[in-house]
Amino acid sequence: MEISTSETIRNVEQLNVGDRRMKIDDLVERLGVSHGAVLKIVHETLGFNKLSTRWVPKMPTDVRKEQCLLAARCGLARFRREGDNSLNIIVTTDETWVFHYEPESKRQSLEWKHVTSPMKKKFKSQRTTHKVMLTVFWNMEGPLTPDFKSQGTRVNSANYCELLDKVKEDIRNKRRGLQSKGVIFHQDNARPHTANRTLEKIDTLSWELLTHPPYGPDLAPSDFHLFGPLKNHMRGKHFTADDDVIDAVSEWKQPRDFYAKGIMTL
């Protein structure tokens, strides 16, 4: 049976929706349709693609789901009122570890191979324990203030507030007029960020704090846009000292529209 009738298409859709992990071979066996016909129905007619599940830190409770929904609605309402002006004044920040060595991903290690080429083996390697904490502040125009801390350095509200003073100075020097327009500041809910001392500091700087729900990577531009390409750039490279890591990160340059796209995606 080679013809993709409406009944066959409907049966394929029902089976796929009923069991999202069903394989093409299972569909072929269940429906008695050729492998090529099933592939065409699944991918071209129905537009299905198989993706792996995205891992998230924790299962969100109903309360946290409501917090995430409220934060998204508030941001969307503001965008509808003010348009791109509300995005132009957002300054966002986040932290990540950058390792002295992190292996290439499987995709990065792909190579062209001829049918006569010998099969290559790649031994599994582990990333190093040595790492540097990167904190970066950025907006639509690009990076504002990168900060690096060696492994073992304690991060608390005191040194975070000192860093915020540096960010204010960089805004004055690198983003003329932004401070006077009113900065919308975005950060996650790490303890140094939510401490009373930090919140008082942000209020002193006259920045408006953007609501960020707990465990909300979809509302964190650094998580969903910035850190992935940066870490892909660093993968497979060996560094012997923290300064080498800092130099490599500092030399990683992206065009202005890269950063604008991250904020627009938010």
C-alpha cells in the first residue's frame, strides 16, 4: 500500500499523538505502509520532528507556574504599550562557569568521511575541574561589563553591589543617555541578587527591576542566547591558567545584531 490516503494520514497522526516516542518502524508495522511513505507523511504532510526533552532544574509547582505566567504577561503588556523602547533600555546579567578545558560536543566533532575512509575512534574525555566564574552585563548594543572570579572566590551581596557601581559607570561611558532614559535591570534569583543590600543598591541606582520567576531559563537571555554560543566557541580548547581563559572569552566578539536578537527574543 503506497498511496498516502487521508485515512492513512489520520491514522499516522493519531498513533504519533497517542505515543510521542513511537518509531517509524513501529508505524510501518502497525499500518502496513512502506517506510518511505510513512516518512513522507510524518515529516512533509504532518510536519512532525522528533526532539529530545529539554532538561530543566526542577519540576515547577503550580505557584511557580503562576509566577512565570505573571512575569511573562507583565513583560508582554509593557512591550505592547511601549514597543521597542522597552527593550532598548533593558540591561541583563547572569553568571556561568568557563572551564580550562571542556570537550567538544558530538556535533562539533563531526567530520566528512568517504566510504573508503577508515573508521576513527574518539575516546571520551572529561572537562577539567579548574574553572573561572564569568559574570556579564549586556544589552541590545553588546557587552557592558564582564567580570571574572577565580574558583573559590566567594560571591556575596557586598562584592555584587561593588560590581553594580562599576556597571553604572560603564553605562555612563559606553551607553550615553541610557541612564537618563531609565534602566530596566534584569537578573535571576541567586541569593546575592535578592539580598536586601542588593535590592537597596538597585533602588539607589534608580533602576527598575524586571520580575524574574524562579527557574525561568526561558526568560533569561544569557541562558537561552548568549552562553551557548560562547561555550561552543570555548569547547575543545586547552587553557593552562585563568588568565588564558579570560583572554579567550574577552576576544570572543559578536556583531551588534547578535545581542539585539537576544533581547528581541526575550
